[in-house]
Amino acid sequence: MFIHIFGFRWKERVTDAEKARAARDIRAFQGQISGLIDVFVGENLSPRGQGYTFAGLMRFTDRDACDAYSTHPSHLALLDWLVPLIDPVELDFEA
């Protein structure tokens, strides 16, 4: 199994509607992307979040599936509109 974790610091101009769209679009990857087992996203509630107020975790069957996700057309479409709105952090590991 391969785990992909991410967090976002939203830029100042981001609306609540854009935040909701990000969560909705990321959740929609489940069932669309081969090898993606689970998708979890939500507000980061940790008091040690260092400004990362949105978090997510994806479980993949293996690293190859996660690598394929990174170039999947649905993921690239999300990145087109989302990247200008965030300062992201990503963590990946095999479990």
C-alpha cells in the first residue's frame, strides 16, 4: 500500500466556495482513478498545523498507482485551477 498525504495553506483571496470545490473534486477521484483505494479530506483541526488548514489522505494499491495519479487527466485538471490558490505540502510513504 502507498499513502499520499497533503496539506494546503489557502491564499488570502480564496473563497469558501473554492475550498468546498477542492474538497468535492478531490473526493470525486475515488472510483475514477485506477489503484486509488480511499480518499479523505477535511479541515485540519490540529493546533500544530503551522497554517495548513486543509488536509487530505489517499491510499493507493502501490507506488505505481500513485505515480499514475499524478499525471491522470482529472488530477491535472484540478491542479490547473487549484495550484494558484494554495501553498501545499505533500508526504508520501509505503505502508
